[in-house]
Amino acid sequence: MAKKRILSGMRPTGQLHLGHWLGVLTNWERLQGEYDSYFFAADWHALTTKYNDTADIRQDTRLMFLDWLAAGVDPEQATLFIQSSVLEVAELNLLFSMITPVNWLQRNPTVKEQAEELHLAEDSMTQGLLGYPVLMGSDILAFKSDRVPVGKDQLPHLEFSRDMARRFNHLYGQTFAEPQAVLTEAASMVGTDGRKMSKSYGNDIKLADPADVVTQKVMTMVTDPQRQRRTDPGNPEVCTVFSYYKVLAPQLVSQVDTECRSATIGCVQCKRRMAETLNGALDPLRERREHFARQPDLLDDVIRDGNRKARETAQETLAEVREVMKLNVHTPAVTKSPR
């Protein structure tokens, strides 16, 4: 029996951090063995909010692919590709935009949230940002994805794609299956300062960071502010370092909890142990990244092969779409009537 197909993507923002790894890439690594997997760099999606800042998009894409490979995403099991290399997605986006009501987009909560984050007035929103749910649906449907890995908070995004499939099928006949959600668990990783981990906050730990840099960042982590002296008992539940133990070393959580509350261990010692634990977890990723970084042709081959396979798959979908929509693949020559 053929495997069900799954698709997921990331915007190319350069080197990835622990949140990306434990929140997304560990799920991809697991799912790639269960599904016919397609994972893509969403560079067109990046333009919806950063159309005026594209200088680094190519380099950021390569760095992101390196982190995918380092994290165990396997090109022998999954198709890795760049969104803009599959022109059929753009064509399908155009065709879907012809049938998508504007009020569907205007009431989309994510579009409103992004506009607020970017401090965009209604009259300065671009067509690309307003219509990005259509592009997202085009990504999913161009590959006839059966499943899409999402967290519970992302279910409304997927429902928009399902609405698009239903509307197309109603207008032109059964063409697309409605993609189903694969609910994934994402480990919550806060930044070194206790806020959400983000490159823009400067509080992230990158997968590509050398061991000494990781150690340095761990040593700056925010701990219990009430613990002023080594002998003061602490509250691990308000400590950033303790939250890392919960994700990276759950077998030590009970021990660390007791040590902190009884002041039998100091914050510096606790941080050093976490730095060793984290570096131990990242060492295999560093080795895999170095393998591809030393041989850039290997990365080029992975991307080239993935782009080719992805485009072949999308071409099959577009051929079917053009047929049911009665579109001309080639415009026939006009024969002039004799006078």
C-alpha cells in the first residue's frame, strides 16, 4: 500500500535554533519514515512580510537546509525543495485566487495578527500578505497532501485549505481530497532570558553554535531571582535552566528539583551540567552539518533532486487542474477565414 503524503515548510530565516529543532524538526524526522514526505523552504511566504529585505534569502535558505540535514531530515526518505523552484505552485495560487472570496481572507485571524505585529494599517497591507492563506493552500494541494503536521493552534490554517479544496471540487468536480491534520507535540523552549526563544530577541541557542558558545549562553540563563546566595533555597519552576531539564534531561528533573529547593547545588553548577547535557545532544547534529558543509556539492544535489521531484509531482496536479477547468495548455493557432 502506498504511503500517505505529508507536506510541511519553513520560512528561510537563516540558522535555526533549539525551538525549531525540538518543535518541528524532531517531528519531521519521525514522520519521514511513516509518510511520503515533502518538506520545503517557503521563500515566497517570506516575501509576504519581508518583500523589502531579500538580500540574504538565498544564503538563509542554504543555512536552513544544512540545519534540516543536521537534525536528521533524510533526503533518502523525504523530498526537500525550495518553494519558488516549483512554478506550478504559483500557477495554482493564481487559479485558486480566482475562486476565493475576499471576505474569507479579510476574516482570517492570522492575517489580522500578522498585520498587527508588523504595525500595518489596513491601507498598507499588500495583496501578498492578505492572500497568503491561498498560497499556503496551494502549497498543500499542489502536492495532493493527505496529511499536514500542525499543532492545535494551527488547525484554523489547515481548515482554510480544506475550504479551498471543497470550493474547487464544487465548481469543477472532485479533484482534491481534503487534507487532514497530523497533530504534533512541540516542546516549548524559552530563550535564555525566559522569554519566547527568538532570533530577534537575541536570546536563542542556534543548532550551529559551537560548544563553547552554547556553554556561554547557558551560563547567562535567567534563574530564580529570589535566590541571591549559594545557600538560599530556590524555586526551580521559575528557573529557565530547569525548563531545559524538563525537555532535554527528564530523567534528572526530580533530582534537580530536590537539589535546587534544598540548596545542595548552586545555579552555576546546575548551568554547567545543563551545558554539558545540551552540547552532548547537539554533537551528532554538528557532525552531520559538518559533513555537508565540507562538501557543498552534496547540498546542491539534495536541493536539485528535491526540486525536480517536487516539480514533477506538482506538474501532475496542474495537468489535472487545467483539464477540469477546461483551460488551454497551448493556445491553438487562429485560422483566418477566406474572404
